[in-house]
Amino acid sequence: MNQARVRSLSELLVLADVVVPTADSNLARPGMRPGLVLLLGLCLVLAALLIGIASGAYAIEPRRLLILLWQSVAGSEPAGPEQLVLLHIRLPRLLLGVAAGAGLGLAGALMQALFRNPLADPGLIGVSSGAALFAGLAIVLGAAWAPFLPRALGSWLLVLMAFGGGLLTTALVYGLGRGREGANMGLMLLAGIAINALAGAGLGFLSFVSTDEQLRNLQMWLLGSLGAARWSAVVLVGAAVAVCLCAGQALARPLNAIALGEAQARLLGVAVERCKRRAVLIAALAVGAVTAATGIIGFIGLVAPHWVRLVAGPDHRVVLPGSALLGAALVVVADAMARTLVSPAELPLGVLTAFVGVPLFLLMLRQFGNRV
């Protein structure tokens, strides 16, 4: 038993870039090689994009993609139907799906690292429920409170309210979860549960007072969709997720040390509280930006990091970018299925990810229970 504990400790120390002269140090990176994992993730994203391009009510052959893109850049010929569909409908939707999946996968990996639990989800910090509540306020009460704002800002009012609400709720959960020695993850979990319940009650009240049209708009937003994708949203969400990916990757080594435990991480020189604050902020920014543009898309942040760890091991230098790539591929494929399963109608994306994610979550829960 003691030998097993020493082996486990040495593995985690190597992950935290602490030199431990033991024969078992090579065990710190189990699974596939990091470069191979990231290459596989990139291939999955490219394959998902090809599937997404070919899927839909107006089919576009993948081999026509480069030709259509070249014609768009060169402008040598008048834009045809395929070119218009690709540039103004299909391509913005696919790229928004890539950004959304990457942000959700990254946020899920960060939350599971902070809570040191593979069943953790970005929703634990309240960002999704807060964004939903404030989006509901914009949909149901926005015209009554400030009738000039919807005309001035259009649909951006909903986006701004959802993004601000997600950040505000996360700040509230983080503040309630602070103890004498800093952020307590157990207190944050309880605060997140309470805030999520409060936001659910607020959404129930908004549903009660809304008109039929407002209720339909609210429900469609809560179910999640990439149908409202446009290039401006792609640029904003893509930029926010790219910044979060860079900032999150900088936390990979501190998160490897925190896997030892917070006390041990402090002994290794890690600024644990600063790492927690940054991880929560990055997750909130990523999920807030995605949720504001697409609505609520569940289970991607839960499933993607778990699958990456099964293949690549626990090193967050691989888990963080790998989760982003796998999350992007999952969202794009799920959106392609949502557009084709009940064609010409379209399934809400959040419904499809829940149908797939819930059985996987239950399987993960059973595996986790067998190890306890």
C-alpha cells in the first residue's frame, strides 16, 4: 500500500514539474503521447467540419468546399446558391459551433481540475443559470423596462444581458464560497446549487408572466441553438474563447500541482488562491460568451474532459487543449445531427446533447461509484 502511494505521489510531482528521482517517473504521462492526442483532436474537428458542411437541407459536397472558398475570395464569378449558403449560413454556424464547443470543453476541464472531481461541470459556478435568468429578463421584461433599447441594440441586448448575468452570478457564487483561508470549493459548490435553484425559480416566474410569443422565445433560447449564428457573433465568441484558451493553458502546471492537494501545492510554491480565481474567471468568461450567443448547451463540459483524460492521462497541459478540441468536434457533429434528424425541422441543440450526455454521465457516475 505504501509503495502504491509513493508511486502515485511521484507521478503527480512530475506532472507539477517537480523533479523526483525515481524509476517510476515515466508513469506521470500515461496514455497516448501529447502530440498525438492533440493531432487526433484536430483531425476530429476537421472531420466534424466536413460532416457539418455536407449536412443540412441544402447539401454541399465537401470536395466543393475549396472551390467555393476560392470563388468567394477571387470574386471572379457571381455568387451562386451554394456559395451564398456556405458563406452566410453554413460557415458562420460551423465556426460558432467550434468556438462554443472549445469554450465549454475548456471550462469543464478547469472546473473538474478545481473540484478534483471528474463529475464536475461548469454549471456548478452558476454562469449558465445566471446567463439564462438575465436573458429571460431581456426577453420578457426588456421591452417594458426600456422600450428604446431593443431597437437600438437589436438582438445584442439579449447577448449583453446574458453575458453580464453569467459573470455577475459567478462573482456572487465565488464571493459566497470564500472562507477564512480563501475560496473553499465545498462552499462554492453549495453556493452554486443555491444560486442555480434561485435562478430556476426566477425563470419559472418569467415563464408565468410572459406572453405566448415571449415564452416560445425564452424556451428556444434555453434549449440552445446555433441557428442565429452570424459573423459578428463568430468573431466575438471566437476571440473570447481564444483568449480563455491561452490564459487557461498558463494554469496547466499549477493545476497539476493542485491535484496533490491544496496544502501540498502551497508547499511546492503554487499561489493556490490566485490560481483558483483565474480558473473561475476564465471558465466564467468562456461559458458566458458561449451561452450569450447560443443559449444553454449542456453536458459538453462534462463529457469532453473525461474522454480526454481516459486517452491522454491527467496532465492538464494536454487535457485543457484536448478538451477544447474534443468539445468543438462534439458540438459541430451534434449540430449536424440536429439539422438532419427531423429535416426540414431542426432539433434544439441542447436537447440533443442532453439525450447523448445523460447516458454517458450515468455511465461515468457508475464507474466513479465503483472506485469509491
